[in-house]
Amino acid sequence: MKSHLFVCLSAACTALAITLSAPASAGPEDRSAFDPVRYGAQNVVYDWNYPTPEDGLRALGFVRNHIKAMQEFGDLENSNIIIVAHGNDLHAFSRLNSEAYPDAYASLKELTDLGVEIHICRNAAKSRGYGPEDFYDLTTVVPAAVIDIAKYGNLGYSYMYAELFPSITREDIIAKHPEVTMDE
């Protein structure tokens, strides 16, 4: 009898704990929560294969945002971030094109100063008319992007492909949908 009472009491306490931990009500007007979770060190390989040099430079913003988030919420010091460039983006990483992309070196240096490695695919460079010596000293030319990306995948690095698309703001949504207001 005591055992049965203990089981019933235990089940009742569990049910009460679940009920008390659940939100009182939830609905479409309730606000989301922010979880300032702390992230550990991250090993990441970014696959850079963009149609234009400008896109490759613009996509560096993804890595800047990654670093900012790690500075605020993670362990950047023990993280490893690698960009493997093998698209038309690599034209912007060539010192031979510094006049066409005058801010490229500074953008790359900003990231490499924070520990980001930038690898250039020798095969992609060769097919576009470059030799390994034609790139900024901030980069490392590797034999092939595919085996470099696979290498880091085999080491447990997370694979990232940062796709570019136009950003839509809330104001854009309101303009398209007049039934939505600026009010909360």
C-alpha cells in the first residue's frame, strides 16, 4: 500500500511540475523569448563560389557577422574559420586586380587579423588565368577547393555556404501588405 501511495504521489508531483513550468497561455500576440546562450569554440569552413568578385566581397559580411556573434556569445579565441574561394570571387582576392577592387585587401586583412584563413583554389585560379603568386599575401593557395573542403569536413568542421539574396525589411513588407501596420 505504501508503495502504491508513493507512486501516486510521485506522479502527481511530476504532473504539477510540468503544469507549473508550462506557459499560462500562448498565442499569436505573445512575444518571442531571447536566449543569450553561450557557444563553445567552432570550427567552420565557408564554401566561397560566387558569380562575381563583388558578390565574394559582399559575402565577407557573413563571416564578419559570425565573428561578431562569437565575440558576444561564444569562444572566438579557440574557434577556426576558413574561407575556401573557388568562384569568380577569387578575382577580388588577386593583387593583380587591386585597382578594380581597392578595398579588398583591407576587407581580407580585417578578417585574417581575427584569425580567419582564406584559401584559394589553384585549379579555379588557373582556369581564370592566375598563378599561385598572383594573390594577396593574406591568402593561401591550395591544390583544389573540393579536397580542401572535404579535408575540413573530415576534421569535423561545419560546412557553411552563405547564399546572397536581397534583404527585405519590415517596411518592405508593410508597403506590400497595407493590412500590416507599424504598430506592435
